[in-house]
Amino acid sequence: MRCLRPQATCLCALVRPTAHGTQVLVLQHPQEQRQAKNSVALLRLSLAHCEVVVGERFAPPVLQALLQRPGRDTRLLYPDVPAARAPPAPGATAGVPLRLVVLDATWRKSLRMLLEHPALAALPRLSLDAPAPTRYRVIRAARRADQVSTLEATVQALAMLEGPSFDAAPLLDAFGRFVTDVAARQRPQASSGPA
């Protein structure tokens, strides 16, 4: 495969190609890119139509080019929050394929990205009403019960958008094995000598 990680943290055996029609664009904060427990690498390798762009601040023309694709309606996967209210949602255009934009950052940093980029804030939003319980908490702390990994949120959004034609199970199973592997590496090694 092509995860480009060291052998000890290689993801290639976990990758489960997952069929989907919605294009996914992940705007990844640079600090997330370096996290060994980041789920985006597995997501990118498993979804054929997934583009990851690393950055914190984007020039308006660059961001506009990333967000808009001819013949696609674009939605931002982000909840309606008091600090950045969602714009009124336009009606869905039947038969028009979608482009889903996902911010991969901590909640605080993702909100700052949203507030600093008017083009992002202006996108119609898709939010997860009741996210499924996360497996991620084993390796990464969250302040609220509804906070999930980028992979889990994206998979749930694709299931909402594509319905039964999207089979999330193989990718979520791979993510479960990823979490188990990371948790095992994080445990302190038992001492072999006397205490």
C-alpha cells in the first residue's frame, strides 16, 4: 500500500477500500498531520474520492478553488454553533453529486479555521444529530460525549448522504483495530527488572 508510515505504525494492513459517490475534502490542521493517533490517514487510504489538504490559513482564491467543484453541491460537516451560526440551508438539488468538506482539527482550532475563512462559514452545513458512540476515547480525550474522530464523523455523514448504498462496517472495523493498535503502543511497557 502507501501509508508511508514507519513499519511499527503502518496502516496498510488495516485499509479497507470503501465504495462511495460523495467527494470528500479534508482540510487538516498541520498539528493533526503529525499525530500518530490521527484517523485521517486511514480515511484517505480507504476512500477513493478523498482529498486531504494540510493548512491552517488559506488564501481566499486557493480556498475557493478547493471548495467548489463544477457539477457538485458542497456541504461543510460542522454543527451550528453560537459562535458561527450555519447559513440557511438551500434545498437539495436532486441528482447533483455532493462534495463534503471536513475540518480535521481540535474543536477550538476548527472553530478558528471556520471563523477566519468566510468561504467556509458560508457553506451549507451538514451536522450529525446524534453521533454514534466513539471508539476514539480510548486513545484521545474529548470534552463532550458527542465528540468523535474525523473518520467516524465522516463515515456517519456519508451514511446519511448515501443511505444503504454506503457500507460503513469495513471501515469502522478497521478503525476499531487502529484504535486498539494505538492504545497498545501507548501502554507503558512492563518492567522486566526488579522494582
